[in-house]
Amino acid sequence: MKFDAVLPPMPLKNVPKVACAAEEMGFDTLWTTETQHDAFLPHPLIANSTSKINMGTAIAISFARSPGDMAYTAWDLAAQSEGRFILGLGTQVKGHITKRFGMPWPDSVVGKLREQIGAIRALWNTWQIGEKLRYSGEYYKLRLMTPFFNPGKIAHPDIPIYIAGVNTGLARLAGEICNGFHAHPFNTPRYLEEILIPAIEEGASKTNRSRKDVAISLTAFIATTPEEANQARMQIAFYASTPSYKRVMDLYGWGDTAEKLRNHVAKGEWSEMPMLITDEMLEEFVTYADSPADLPAALKKRYAGMVDRITIYTPFLPGEKDDFWKKMVGAF
């Protein structure tokens, strides 16, 4: 099980310092998110500031971008990082795509993401091996690539693609055509074992692959203090209110709670929401440990055989909890 870090939202000028510290600390990969800032922009700085640590997006919002845009950006980052870049994509939910990004929502989420990945790889094949650009699907038709717009070959063209998801459709797609799957933090070992991993295996079987061909990456909620448990409670309440994530709650018979949370969101009653997340729910979503020193063993026990790489929900910042991070990295 590899141990990764997530870059917290920050001004770009601060990224090199954090990237250097993450590499020195010994993390396998430094992931960027797409919340308040663009997911790709930190990576040229990470690549220039480091030489060993892997780097990737977890995630970049694919439905807010074109395949060509993502293909060019990932190609440049793979070249600049000398093969250390991982392209992690996520679809986001309909409200954000249509109301925050002003982009259309597809009839088929899985179908559009499948085409985006196929179109990206078609562009990469054209640039690397000279294959004529001919990609045709329901959402994308690519057939123009002149020498002026062709970036040409790079030394590390096999860029891993991870996709994120909560439900089985995207998990099956990851199994079928992707190198990895970003399991959403709103997750439990039971949901992984009973719902997501079987879906990944089902998808992998369609293309003569196996579960081992798909690296499962998880960002885990952790708590070693009551304060950390309360922080997790607030975040879980937010995630549980998302309609497309309801299946996780339904697995435990907590669908009514998800409905109540959604009603609070509609009324803007944010402070009411954490009170609906019971201690029983927290036990399912959060990895508890008596102390930070006990946390690595608790994570390994909880996710052994289910995930290949793990990040904890706490962002990495050098100078804050350095002893904690050294022990975590050392334990993994």
C-alpha cells in the first residue's frame, strides 16, 4: 500500500516549497484537487521542484474540459516531469457542471467519460506513433491534426489515467479501460468490498484484465481526537446530502437521513446537518485510532487487500505535524 499526500489549496508561489518537502518526507505521490483552484496549474511547479515524487490530479474535472485540452496538458506535464504525471479525471455532478462551469450535462455520464478517455488516447497515439487521427463517437469526432499543431513524441508517453467515482458505472469503466480508480472519500470498507471492487472486476473481465491492473486509490477520513471526529462528521454530512451519492447511505439503510440532509441543503441550513450523522455512521466512514502512532496499523487493517494507495483527508503542509507525517510515511 503506497502512501500519498494531497496539496492543500494555496497560492501557486507556495507550491515549490510544499512539493520539495513532500518529496523529502518520502510520499509516493503528491495529488492536486480541483476545488478553489485549477488542478493542473501546480504541476509544472511540482515537476520543476522535484525529481522523484510522482504527481497527479485527484481530480481534474473532465466534463468542464475538452479531450484536446486535457491531452495537450497531460502530454506537456508528462514530458516536463519525465514520466511522473498521472492524469486523474472526475465528472463532478450535474449542478456544478451546468451552473458553475456552464457546460452541458451528457445523457450518459459513463458514455461521455469513456469517449473523453478514448479521444485523449487517440491524440496521444497520433503524436507518439504517427497514427492518423480518426476518433468518432457520439460526443466527440476528431480528425484534424496537422504538423503545426502536433507536439511530437515524448520520452514517457504511457500516461496513467485514473478516474474517480462513487457508483458502479464509473467503477466498471475504470476496470475496463483505466489504470486506476480514485475511490471517493465518502466510502466505507463494506461499500468497497461489496459494491465497488466487484464492479471494477466486472469491467476488467470485459477486456481480459484483472483487478490487479487497476490501482485503487483512497482518501480516508481519520480521527485520533474528538476534534478530528467532529471535522469528519461535518464533511460526511455534506457528502451524504449529494443525491448521486445516496447509494452509499442506502447500503446501510440510511437513505432517510440522506433525504433529510438534502432538505437542509435546500434551505441553507448547513449547521443542522452534522447532527444527523450519528456515531454509528462515523464508525463506518472514519478510521479511528487511539493516537497518531496507532493510525498506520489501523489504516492497514481496515483497507488491507482493498486499496493500493492511500491518502488521508488531512492536507500536507510542511512545518505542521512534521513528526506525525514522518511516522506515517515510515510506517508505509
